[in-house]
Amino acid sequence: MSKESDVLTEVKKAVSNVVDPEIGLSLGELNLIKDVRREDGKIVVEFVATTPFCPLAEILALMVKDAANAVVKDEKILVYIRKHINEESINERVNRD
């Protein structure tokens, strides 16, 4: 396994362990992590909201970003929530520098 795939595997493991505070299960258990990849020198994490109207979606996205940042210190992490009514504005706020 290359160093690159190790990093992505570690990020996926970390973000999969984020627990949805409303449900009490991890995003991995709920199968909500859809992609962890490198794109344009950044690590991109995509996950799906538990519901299209999830009231904690932005908090969850920030928790995912924090989990990924705990694994990789000096790289830009972008987190995108999908299938949420406010995904565009949430993604914009979560990924501001």
C-alpha cells in the first residue's frame, strides 16, 4: 500500500468514526461516507446527510472536517455534505479558509 493510500485510508477511518449526535451511530455504521479522495492537491471527503432536512448537518460537516484534520496536519481538507436541502450554503461555510 502506498503512503498516499495510507493517508486516505486513515482519513476515511477517522471520518467514519464521527458519531451523529442525534442518532448515536457513526457515519461509518450508517454508511454515509461516500468518498475520500485526493483532488487538486487537497483531500476531499463527501458524505450524505442522514435526512435532507437534518438540523445538525453543518455541525456534522464540521465534525467530519475536524476528524480529517486530526489525521492530516498540513493538508487542505474539503468536506462536502450531499443530499441536504442546504448543502450549497453549508459546504461554502464549512470550506472557507
